[in-house]
Amino acid sequence: MSGRAPTRDEWRVFGWWALVGLGSIWATWTLLSYGWIIAVITCAGALMLANREEPGRSAWGFVTGMGLVPLWIGWTNRAATTAGLSPSVWIGSGAVTALVGVLIFVRPRRTT
């Protein structure tokens, strides 16, 4: 079984899907304030991206983007000492989610 690495174009589409994933999670968490604006922009971006590009394995960027939000929240609150979730939980869960998306995206595929 021979595989191939992602092309530059696939990385570009992966990045766009990551932005859609990031926007969707951010919109969900802030829906009662300004999140509806992010939701509309993210929805429009996702529809345009889905109509222009064949997602294929690049759609795993969505998962990576979803992991970036908790990673960022944990990182910005790493000095906080509250009764809620520890910042390391946010950092760990975000990092694992983002890493899973990247690893599945870059794993070799069979060429036909």
C-alpha cells in the first residue's frame, strides 16, 4: 500500500475548514451575545466552501478548528485558580481534539 501526503491545495482547504470549525464552536459558546453574527458568517463561509471545494480528507480541518477554541481558552486562563475546570483540562482537551484532526488528515491514503 503506497500513500501520498496532502497537497498544498488540500492544506489550504484544511485551513478553511479549520476556520469554519473554530467559528462554529465560538458562535455556539457566545450565541446569546454576539455569537449569532459569527454563526451567520460561519454558515455562509461553510456553504461557499462546500460548493467550491470537494472536502475529502481536508474536512478534518473542521475538527482541528473545534479544538482550537478550548485550547485558546485554557491557554489564556492558565494562571486562573477557580473552582471550575482547570485550565489544563481545557488545554488538554483542545490539544487532543486539534491533534486528532491533523493526524487523520495527514495519514497516508491509498493511491489508485
